[in-house]
Amino acid sequence: MNAGAPYPELPDERTRWILSDRPPRSPADPRQPGAFFLEQERAENGEVVSVATILLTNRECPWHCLMCDLWKHTLMETVPVGAIPMQIDYALEQLTRATFPTRVTDTFSGAEGVAQVSNLPYRRLPVGRPSESSRACGLEIRDTAGWKPALPASPPRTRNKPGDFSVLKLYNAGSFFDPRAIPLEDHPAIAARAAAFERVIVECHPALVGERVLRFQELLRNGAQATRLEIAMGLETVHPEVLPRLNKRMTLDQFTQAAAFLRAHDMAVRAFILVKPPFLDDAEALLWANRSVDFAFDCGAGVACLIPVRAGNGALEALARRGEFSPPRLATLEAALDYGIQLRRGRVFADTWNLEEFSDCPACFPARAARLKEMNLRQRPLPRVRCCACGGTQ
């Protein structure tokens, strides 16, 4: 344990410091996804679309970021070839069986459409998994009874059938294009499954954006209809002193170049932005969250996802004891979402998983949480919640 040792300045020393305070890792099975769930998300054309999100089980990310707790659900070794397609098959089968199409009306536009509604019970994920409202909704379906592995490759499903999900998110607690996490041999089988969707979203460190991304995009384009590839990258913060201290080993120039590469090859960009990373107070947290949203859109991102930083990985608790970290207030996340949406430069989503840990008023919290979720879908400002209990407009 760090036993009060100050946070180091050199990258290798930082890594050792971060690893030294880790709590135990959760058990993980390479044959099973960590979680999977359904969500609704507003697409770039303004429609609210149905999204199938799968949190893949794979090897731990080689970067050891100061704020990350995703390693808790990863493995120490690379998964066998074929394991990732099996995880996807299992999740999609369960999600398809668990849903039925229903007519819904968008409360903002009045437009009608078909949405997926689950008829299975959900339960919360055991710990926070940073991301936007997709991972953040905290819903999980885990029913592995009777699971039979699929064939190594299956033909893409017919698209645009009633009740189909139009978007697939494959998040893997690291980088999709890290061959130690997702074997390159599995890319054709994964692409065959993803080709059933209009869009597939994967996450990647900017340093790994390159030829592997282009090859995977080409696999997606071999289908009858081209599937749009979207890459989610952690921008985290544009604060010139805090970003290096996060141990991400990324510069803003690297992010800019990676985003430009993706845009030049007709891929969409999604940016993850931290709300109140370590070493910032509440006022600074909002300022730098807003500046980070500006930077993401300057780089051509179509989506900016606001992630309130949560404790739970050991390192943040050590910083908290030194007075160098405290979780953000719910009001800070609200203000950052208000700012980003009012820009009208792209979609901005607030991570809404386990929001109650950021609230200090149980009376107004339900209404405030509902407002954030509604703004995620509408992408329009909504009136702030007035609270008689805490005496303010939140």
C-alpha cells in the first residue's frame, strides 16, 4: 500500500503507485461477457434508436490510468481465439429473446417509432464502469443457463427488421484494437456479427488508431450494406497539468491526430470526458469539463460523453486521503451537460449510472436524475429542478 506516499511525477513510478493500492480483482470468465443491456440513445439524425451494449471480457488494458476501475472485470491473459464472438453471440441471443417491439412516441418531437422493451428483470452492475449513459445505466442481464457456444462465424442477420437493434456497442474495458485484448483472428467473425447493425461503436486508445482500424472497417464494408464504424476515445481532460498526471500516456496532439485520421476515413468519433478528475476543485472541474467538450468538438467528435469520476479503484481513495480528490457534485455534472447541449455542436450525454452517490439531497434527486436522462434523449435544455428541501434551483 502507498501508506500516504505522494503521487509520483514520473510515469513508471506512477504506474507502480497506482497498482500498489488496488483492491481485489473480480472473477471473470473468458467465455462470458461482463454484462450486456439495452438502452435508448439519440442518434445523429435526431431519432431515438435502440442500442445493444455488450461489455466484453478480455485481457486488462496495458495503460494503467489513475482514475480507471475497469481492470476489476478483466483477465490477466489474452482470451482464446473464438471467445469474443461467442460472448457476442450469447449476449445478442439473450437480448433478442428478452425484448419485444412496442410503439412509442418521442415526447419532444412527437414522432412515433418502434423501441425495444425488455421483459426480463435487470440487476445493477457490481461497481461503476465509466462511460456515457450506455454503460452508465447500470443494467445487466446475466442468465448463462443453457448457453451453447455459437459457430466461429455466422452470417449477418437481415437488417431493419421490426424489433431489431440498430446500434451495437462493443466496449472492452480497454482498446478494441489491442491484439492482446481482442485477438486479430477474431475480427472477421466479429465484423460478420456487427454487419447486421447500422452502426457499431468500439473504444480505443488514440495510440492504437491506425491500420488495424482500417482493416476492421473494410471487413464491415464487405456486407450487403455498409455498417458505420464509430470509435470512442478517452479525451479525459484538456487541463495541461492534470492530463499527464492521469497516467494515460496520451497528449492532446495524439488525440487530435487520431480523430483527424478517423474522420478522414469516414469514421465517427466519440469522446469520453471526465467530470472532476483528481487535482481539481469544483469550480475548476466545471471550467475544464466545458473546455474539454469544446476541444472534442473542435476535433470533429460527434459525441461528447461526460463521466463523473468515481472512487473505488484504490488509487483515488489514496488521493482522497491526501485531499487531492473528491467526487464531483451532481450540480457540476448538470452544469456541464447544460453547457454542452447548448453549444449545439454535437450530442452530449451525461453518465447516469449510480448518480445518487453524487447527490446530497434525497428530496430532489429523483427529479434531477430524470432530468439528466431526459436531456440525454432530447438533446435540448430543460428547466432546472426547484427544491424546497435544500432551498435551491438545481
